[in-house]
Amino acid sequence: MRIPRKSPHIHVRGFNRIGALGCVLALLGAFLAPAHAERIKDLAQVGGVRGNALVGYGLVVGLDNSGDRTSQAPFTVQSLKNMLGQLGVNVPANVNPQLKNVAAVAIHAELPPFAKPGQTIDITVSSIGNAVSLRGGSLLMAPLKGADGQVYAIAQGNLVVGGFGAQGSDGSKVSVNIPSVGRIPNGATVERAVPDVFDSSGEITLNLHRNDFTTAARMVDALNQSFGPGSARAVDGVTVAVTAPIDPGARIGFLAQVENLDVSPGAAPAKVIVNARTGTVVIGSQVRVMPAAVAHGALTVTINEAVQVSQPGAFGGGQTVVAPSSTVTTSQEGSRMFKFEGGTTLDEIVRAVNEVGAAPGDLIAILEALRQAGALRAELEVI
């Protein structure tokens, strides 16, 4: 058993880099180079062995006049009065302390797999009210719950805040980083362990980080060669089931052998990823371009605004008139045609793009046109 939750979806995005496209594309070529042998522990993870998210609510006290303004965050006063009541301090219902050294915060952490009671984990504390800064504050004891509503850890400690802020009496302020978020290393103590994921079914599943039938088939072959025919089978393009000892101690030793086996992963699919917002273009090493000729130019439109004043003579009796005047000019930059030879490699694509001097936005248009013409042998993904 484990804490139920929705499966996460992880999206990886490239960095935006203005200027030399050759550096961006060459960097991708290094990442998507021909596959070489990698350990199974780098290609897959054991099914069920993962962390679990924890979340909680608490109060940070001891702030230097930078806490919640209670008139705008009434839940801070309510939480403080409830806490004081549990400690034997009764605050009248009609009394609302106007404190500026207390802040209501949300706490989140990840419970690592196999974490046992008594171990500590790091936590992150974030203001949920209008506190200016959490610097110098202390988090009071707060429970951390999992998705099933059970308490798995207790958090408490002094915050470490990387940012700071200052504000003047006239409203001007300056801040570095985010002073309303802090961390507490080893700030929570585990109180409950997640049920063991190693059952006695006789099989262990390995889930690939990336869906690939070639990699799954090669992993099955490597496992069968090491532990005997029929030891492993592919369930689908992500999951490989391996027959394992039932005894927990023997399973640990078996998994230690499994995760250190070398497997050559399948080559990445031919794909071009375009970030239309930032202009980042990522081209995989498997991308090929069929014979095609490309010409790309840029149209520049310039608008100049001016004001003309018409003033009557000294004794004309007229009125001064202001008339706007606009001048619109267009210019077409010279474009050169360049040719992609059949089966062009990544290096040749980079060289051709650099020779024509295409900017990121121009390259996106060129790739779109090549795909429409059927000359781009790759999947074009726009994010």
C-alpha cells in the first residue's frame, strides 16, 4: 500500500537562448547522441518505490514586524487563538489581537521511500497571508498529512530564508529573491511509515522513465541472459516484470544486481521541439531533411509620428490648429536561397541555418514550411 494520489506528469522544457543557434542545436545533439550502454537504475525505477507528498498548515512567530496584517488575514488570528486555547490560554471571543510578528504558512515536504519513524526530512514553508518576510521566524509544531489524510510527520524549527526585503515609509521597497518562502533543513520528524511496497507476489516491476519498446525488449534480453531464460518479460513499452525471490532480504540483493546491469537504450525518435513563446528550437540528432530549397526574407514596417502646427497671422483672428502627420515606410531585407541536400544531418542543418543568418523566429517558420512540403522527416512539436 501507499498513499493514493494522481500520477504526476513531468514536462521538460529547454532554455531560451537568443543569438547563436548553433550553440543551442549542438547542445541538443550532445544530449541526443547515439545511445550507449547505461545501467538499469538510470533507465527505470522499481515499481512502487517513490516518495509521497506531504502538506500542512502552521504559524511562524517571532517576525520583526513583517508578519500578516491581521485585518486582511483574519485566519491568522483565528489560528493563533485556537492554538492558545489548546495551551490553556483563553482569549475572549470579542478580542482580536492585532499582531505583526505572526504569519500563517503552508508547509510542504516529500516523504522519501522507506522513511522510518524518527528520521528527519527537509521542509519548505511559504506564506499564505500578506506577510512581507519570514526572515528570523520560527515555525511552531505543525502536523504534515498525506493524500489519505493521515499524519506522517511533525514539523517545527527555525526558518532559513534566502531572500530579504526593505520598505520605506513612502511605500517604496526593494527585495532580493523571495523573502516570504523559507526552508528548514531536517525540520520535520517522521511519525508514520508508508506500508512496505515489497509484497510477496514473486515479481518486481521495472518502469522505464521513457516509453520505448526497443529499450524494454533489450532490458528483457539482458535480464534473461543474467538470471536465466524466462526470468523477465515485457508487459508493455514501459513496464518489465522480473521474477524475484520472495524473502525481503534476498530481494534487496537481487535488485542490487538488477539495477547494475548495462542496457543499450533505443535511439530517441526524430523530433523537433519549438517553443513559440521564447523562440527556443531543439532539433534531435535523428532528424533528417529531404532535398529542398528555402528562401526566407523579412519585411520591416516603420511608422514615424510627427505633429504639424498651423498658426494664423498676427491680425488674422484665426485659431492655432495642431494636425498630426504620420509617415509609413516599408523595406524588404534581401533574402538568400539555400539548399538542403537529401538526408541532411544535424551538423549540416546547423551550418545551413547559420549561413543564412536566420533568427529563432525565422527558423520556426522555415521548419514549419519544410514540414508542410513533406521534406522534414521528423515530428514537429510546438509548445
